[in-house]
Amino acid sequence: MPRTANSVCANRRGFLRYVLLGGTAMGVGTARSQPYKMTKKQSGYIVKDKPATQMCAQCFYFISPNDCVIVQGPISPLGWCIYYGD
């Protein structure tokens, strides 16, 4: 029996629905888990004495007032690490 356009579309829709719902369920599960953060030593974190052109306060990963997406523990806005991102 030849396939019709409707049966192929139904299979694609079913497949996409399965993939998207599975991905959503996995996303919910991973959102609750604690993200991996590196230690200050692993990230090469240092605190500078005075403001510089590259410092944590200007980094993409900085979370005000003293947290970071990548580095563990409280950090200084005047700090810097090897993962600095504009």
C-alpha cells in the first residue's frame, strides 16, 4: 500500500512532538540541578588593586553584587579570571 502525504506528515508530527516534549522534560530536570562552578584556583581568579579594562564587574558572567556564573564563592567586582567575557 503506497504512503500518502497525510501518513508521512502524521509520522513527522508524532516524531517532532516526541522529541520536543522529551527535550522539554529534560530541560526542566536539568534546570533544577546545580550548575558546575570552578574553584577560584581552577579559573585563575585574581583580585586587582584598582579598576582595569577587564574586570568582573564588566564581565558577561558577573552577577551583581558579588557572584559569578562560572566561579564559586563570593567574588570581587574588581576581580578577573581566564574566562572573562565581554
